[in-house]
Amino acid sequence: MSCKTKSKFACEFNFDLLSISLMTLILLIVIISCDNNPKSMNNKNLISPEKPLFADDTHSYSDPDKAYTTHLDLKLKVDFESKTLNGTATYDIRAFDADVIVFDTKMLNITKVTSNIDKDIAYTIGSEDPILGSPLTIPINPETTEVTIHYSTTPESAALLWLDPEQTTDKRLPFLFTQGQAILTRTWIPCQDSPGIRITYDATLEIPDNMLAVMSASNPTERNETGIYTYKMEQPIPPYLIAMAVGDLEFGKIGDRTGVYAEPSMLDKSLFEFGDMEKMLIAAEKLYGPYLWEKYDVIVLPASFPFGGMENPRLTFATPTIIAGDKSLTALIAHELAHSWSGNLVTNATWDDFWLNEGFTVYFERRIMEALYGSDYSNMLALLGYQDLEHTVEDIGHKHGDTHLRLRLEGRDPDDGMTDIAYEKGALFLIMLENHFGRERFDQFVKDYFDKNKFQSMTTDAFIDYLNTNLLNESDEKIDIRAWIDAPGIPDDSFRPKSNKFTHVETAVAKFLNTQIAPEYDWSTHEWLHFIRQLSDELPESSMSILDKAYNFSVSGNSEIAAAWYEKSINTGYDSVNIKNIQEFLLRVGRRKFLTPLYKALIENDQKNIALAIYKKARPNYHAVSRQTLDTLLDL
Ligand SMILES: [Zn+2]
């Protein structure tokens, strides 16, 4: 995902890391030896010689070592009138002397549970935890191979955002999309909602016949008259990657394996913007091995989508705010594409290991961009990322446990861990290794890592073992990886990216401050962003006004530039001029990366009442993911 919040976290952690690592190692050894020694071969549903090793995930009620799901058959009716999904989730299961199987649910209305041998099972739903939801416990016996859960969603199902026609780009038909990461899939499908549990799935959706529905699966490219569509995901994925979008959608092809879904008025713009997608895919394969998901499409969602993108397999979900008209923000597509390896092939086993998904992906994204557009380009991305990281470390606190790569999120919402630390510190860790071992050797290591661990999950401890055995043992010099993984801040041996292009920008800023003259520049989006970031928060209104007149920042169609300028406007007091544009932006866009700094700047500059007034109007247009962050920020 490309999201990154910059929230301040509530609590510090004080763990004895050595003993935790030792315990995990002992546990792993025990699990491995148990697995080689099946308890009873008479048990009909004990059929898996290759039962995966499951990590202990504190964010799921399921107990996969006893009973786990392998395949989902989902049948849902999408009802825009009542804004509910109704239907059944049927799972193939494997159990090991277990008398129950446990699912995660949150804010679902469960009406009935059946199995291959029992037409009415007496299930139980446990008490509700505000973060985790409720466990659904279903009794099973040795003959149980399949369970079916009959259910419907509720208005509180946080994964779903139901949009009225006027909240879409074309304003013709309503729209629905889901966002599963981190633990929201359980709010629209009862499931074993742990990233370490992989399932394949089939789905049948019944939707209004004038709309099209797509999923993270094989997809239709045209509407049919019945409104009934079927989908297939044949590669095993964790539940957070099950996704659906329904709306006024059309498909356009880019290359043999790539294409775009969008509302009709956005389709041509999107096809132009993402025109290099097939090339990106080829560049990615050249770096780290074959693409194993067959198709790679992108759906451009309404502006309410809370993230830049979400790497739902075969179909990246993307914000329209990356359509800049000049292909300048497509690093985001490279990022989501890179997740097809890091995240979707090799998946963080728990949300404490989130950096394994995002650190690898940021590193990989910049390698794709370098391959396509050169190192001048990727260096700018790296330096902007480094600035974000410094800002986040400052914000969280240099000694805070949340600046470790390995997180301790037990008892907290895993969304708290989705900061620049996982992304940028994670990528810097890999750059440090690349610098140490040389690019050629490091690329081979990464390629092998994806290949040997494909369709599996990875804990931080298992990664450290893998790294020790397959790379670090080749070095005479000791590399202190604990300083990265289990210690705070930015380590001393980290590499600080450099960019010649940005040096020119810094000269231009100095020149402007001296002369108050704003000449024309033929710059990229990234250079403009660096320019705005370099301006002091003390800049007088008159200087802001000169820049605004020369460069039209306040009315920029480029969302990154506009958002950076609006934040600077609030911090310098120029927002008295600009507040209409800021309000319009906040009402239209739901991407959390933009919302959080803008609302925060308003609060910090004594304008909380304005922030609250805008938020009150904008909130129905935001997804629950953004709402949750902003409700906290605004003390609601
Ligand atoms: Zn990501």
C-alpha cells in the first residue's frame, strides 16, 4: 500500500528483545517438529503434508495450528438501496484434531452456519473487541471439510465505502469499493483475517445490471445483461488482499498483460497516464523474476479512496489524485506493481512485520523507476522519501519503539504501524545491504528471496535467519542489523540519498529569497515539491503571493503540488487568501496522506474551528480508514 500516516503514537514499549527472539526460535523449532509428526492419520481432514508454519498473530482470533481455511467460495448480492452485501462465504478447511474452527468477524450480521454434514450448526459469537471485532466459533468434527457462513454486512462494516452518484467522478451511478488492509476484510467477509493464512477464492457477485464489478481476481472487461459475474483467484492470498469495486466502470487495454478500469470520463486520461505500465512490468521482471499473477490491471477509483494505491493482486486500486496529466506521479504504480513480489508473493506474517512488505516495495519501486527513467529521477524520489522519514522520526520521537522496523502492535490497531518507518527506513536498510555487497550480488539475493519464499509468509525472525544464511555469512565485516530492526531512529550507517536536480532547486530558492523574483523553470513535479518544502514557514504573505502568481500553485491540477502548497499556506498564514481552495480540496479528496497534514496544520495554527467545520462536511466522503485517523486528530 502507498499510504503512510504521520500520527503520533500513544505508548512506548520496553521489551526484552533477546528473550522474545529466543522464545520465537524455540517455538519455531517446536512447530517444525510437531509438523513432521502428525497426530493422527485417521483424521479425514488431516490431509496436508505441507501444513504451513503459522506465526502467532495477535490481531486474529483464528487458531490456524488447529484449523485453517484453504479456499473461499463467496456469493454476494450487492444492494445499493440498503447499502448492504448479502450472501454466503463457504470455506474449505483443514483441521488437526480440532473440535472448532474460529473466524474473525466485525460488525457483520451472521444468520446461519452450515457444513458439508450439518445443516444448522450451533455457532457462537464472542464478545466484541473495539479493534479486533468478535470471534465466530464453529464446532466441527473429523468429517467436516467445508463450512458455509450466511451473513450480511451492516452500515458499520468499515471496509466498505458506499458512494452516492454525486460523490463519484461522473456523478451518474453510485459506487462501492472495499479496503481490506490491515484488518478490515473481517468487516465484509467472515474470514481468518491473518496475513499468514493464505486462501484461493471463487466469487459470484450479483449487481445492478447497468454497472460493472471487479475483484482482486480474474475479471470481466465488459458488462453483461444479467448483472451476475464470476471471479477466480487461483493463487493463494491472505484475506487482506480480497477486494471488490462496483460502479460505472469501463475497461481499456494498455499491453498484453496490462489495462485500466475507470469511470468513463477518466478512462482516456488514465490510459495516457499509465501508458508505461507494460514497460514497468517488463522492467520489474528483469530485476526480480517472473510476474506470477498473469494480469496486471489498475482501477482508478473515486477521490474518496483513502490511500494512494492498494496492491490488490491482479488489480491495483488507485486514487485519481495521481492522474496529473504528465505521468509525473506514476511511481505509485511502480510501487503497487512491486508489491506483486514483496507483499503479495512473500507476505508479512503479522502486522509487526509490515516493514518486510513496504521496505522491500519502496526499494523495488525506485529500482523500477530508475530502470525506466534513470537515476536522476529515482534519486529525487529517494531524497523526498528521506525527508519524509526524518519528519516522521521527529514526529514519533527518536527513541520511540515505533521507529523500530519490527513493531510491537499487540493491543493496538495495526493501522498505527503504517508510517514512513516501514517504508523509508525499511528501504534504507536494503540500500545499506546493497552498498555493502554490491548491486549485482544484492539483486541476486533479492531475486532468490522472492523465488524461494513465494506464496508464503515471512516473520522478521525468519527473514533474519534467511539473511544470515544467504547473504551476511559472505561478509567478513560484522553488520549490525539489530540496530536497524530492533532499535529506534535512523541508524548511523544509513545512506543519505543525494540529488543534483535538488541542489539546483535549493539554489533557486536562495535566489528567490534574495531577489523576490520568480523566473520560469522547466521542472518536474518532484523539483517543485522540493522547492515548496524548502520554503520557510516564516515566509511573508507578500512572497507567497509572488510565488503563487508566478507558478499558480493554489490552482495546481497536480495534487501533490497543491497539497504541499496548501500546507505551506496554512503554516505561513497565507491561507487567509487560500482557504477556499483548501476547503474545496479537502471536500473532494479522501486520500489520508493529504488530509492528515492539512488538518494538522490547521489545528496547530489555531484554526481548529475551521478544521472541524470543513471536516463535518467532508466526513461522509471519507473512507473509515481516513475517518479513524481524523476523528482522533480532531478529538471527536
Ligand atoms: Zn506499499
